[in-house]
Amino acid sequence: MTKFAYFDCFSGISGDMTLGALFDLGADPAAIEAAVRSMGLPELSIVTGDVKKCGFRAVSVKIEHPPEHAHRHLHHITDMIDSAGEIEASAKSLAKRIFGHVAVAEAKVHGTTLEKVHFHEVGAIDSIADIVGAAVAITNLGITSAMASPVPTGTGSVKIDHGLVAVPAPATAEILRGIPIAPCSIAKELTTPTGAAILKELCSDFGPIPAMVVDAIGYGAGTMDLPDQANMLRVLLGHRGDGESALQNSHVHHDKVVVLETNLDDATGEQIADCVNRLMDAGALDVTQTPCTMKKGRSGVVLSVITRGDQIAAMEELIFVHTPSIGIRRYPADRETLPRESITIDTSLGPVKAKSVTLPGGKKRVKVEDDDARRLANECSLSTLEIRRLAEATRPND
């Protein structure tokens, strides 16, 4: 069953606080440890226990591992995730998207590229375990959508590998762009880049607790003790009570994407078409062109790109290089997608490729690929409509 989670970040959020709250909600620490160890970290251990924070119980998490001094790049972490035999594909994808938010922020604040950016604190084994462990736990708990409260960051300064910096740390502040920040006078770092990136990827909205039915509540402890409040993260798990989860079932997948847009009034059709092809070849999920009327009555085109968070920099570079664009809008979006697979239908005239989509109720919808329909139509001197009808008759919808 799919679940909705509300992250109550009254004392901020970090990776270990998130993992502790997810363990308190029922995620299996032994299974998470096995998953993280399969990334090539056989000596890693996840130690959990109940602690008291201002008199309230919460689950603490400590990642134990041999000392190391590695500074990893994004591709090193991606390779570790991809090589893990105990992590399912959806959890791997979620973990990589979370790391993608950190990579984009680090590249921005250090003035470098995604390929060259070094992960320091977030590239350490304990932070990797926090993010990957959280991704596995979120997947195993069936959480498909989430909200969070406004996020307090704390004040003052904190020492990182680059020296003393103001709170929120530069990467944390960059990740939190677009997320409401709650006022806070506590002179501590309450929200870390890891915690901010988890929220950035999971949460589609921020505000007070919405209408929901709560099934369980988990509490994850922070490492610090605060004098006037409990330093812990509260996560409410259940389902929305306002009908928004009607489509959430095993046949509908929820994820987060980024939409990039730019207005063009001085690009040729050839330039735009070339850029579209380059964007699709580079991994864009979709690219569209919408006619518009711009200033001074000029005819223009809105070029829109749907992409994943870890591809933003590459997509923006292609737009800037291959069009006259001087500015790109960027905003996150939630997406519901249906499972699909490529199949081959063996008709009496020969094989034809098609796409099979699973609908929310479990039925199948099959559509012949246009390029293949035209190929077979040309070979047999028929219309594409006749090829489609033949394919549908050969393999009717389930």
C-alpha cells in the first residue's frame, strides 16, 4: 500500500534524524544495513537505540565504519549505488536523485561542474549511508508522496572542510531555494545538506499538517542536545484524507521532475529543432515547443524541457549553447506515471514494435510505435492505420 508522509521539522532535519524516524516507523535496520553494505562497504554497521531528548523518546542512529579520507565525485557515489546487489531499482533511483540535488548545489556554490564537484561531508561514508538508507527505508515503507513543515536552519556559524561558514551552510542554503524557511534563533546548525536534499526530492509542498489519516508516528533523534526544545524529527505516516491519493496504487508511480523553460524570439526553426534533438539524446524526459507572442508583438516559442534533478546543469548548458537564450526558468513538478514496457507484436505481415502501458486498474493499453508502423506500412504498401488495426487484432488490449 502506498503511503503519505509529513515531515515535522520543528528542530530541523539531518540524514541521521530522518533515518531514525523511518526506523521508528517500522523500517528494518538489519535490511537497511545489508543494503548499504552491498555498496562495497562490508565493514559498515548501523547502530540504533532509544534516547531521550528533553524527556521525549526518539531513535538515534550512528553509522560505524573504519576511518577514511576519501573525497568522492558524483560518479563515484553513483557507481557505488548502481553496484549494490541488495538495493532495488526504485530505491537506487531515489538515492541518486537525492545526491543529484546535493551535486547541483555544490557545483553552484563552488563554481564548477557536476562532473568535477567534490563531495566532502556528504561524500563521507556516514552521509552516504544516511541518504541511501533513507531511500531504501522510504521505498520499503511504501512512501510515495510527502509534505513538510517550514524548515528552521539555525543561526551562527559552522566549521566544514572549507573553513568557517555561516548557517545555513552554502550548499544547504542553495538546496533550500524554493522551500519555506522557518524563523529560528538557535545558534546551531539544525538543517544539514543531507536533510535538505531529502526534503527537496520527497516533498511536493510545505506548510502545516494537511488533512490525513495517521497510521504511525516516528521520532528520529539529532546528535545535539538543545536546552529549550527536543532535538528530533517527527514523521507522520498514513494517507491523505482529502481524496488526493485516489490514483496512488501499485500501478501508478509518483516522482519529482524539474521543468526548464525559455522564451525564444530570435531562433530559427533549424536551431530549435537541433536543440530539441540534442536535449532528447542527452536524456531529457520530454521537450515541447509552444508558440507565443512576446514583447513588441514578436512571434516566439516557449521551449520547455522536463528533466530529472541530476540533469539540470547539462540541459541548461545545451539550451544556452544551441539557442540564443539568455535566461532559463526552473521549477519543480510532481509527476504520476504509469508502468510501461516495450514489446514486439508478431503480426501476419511481420513483427512490429509497440508500447504496453499498465492502467491504474491493472488493464493493459497497447500502442504501436509510429516509426515501426510506417516501416511495415511502406514494406507492405499499406497505410499505417491498417498496420495498427492488424496489430491490435493480433494482440487485443487486456
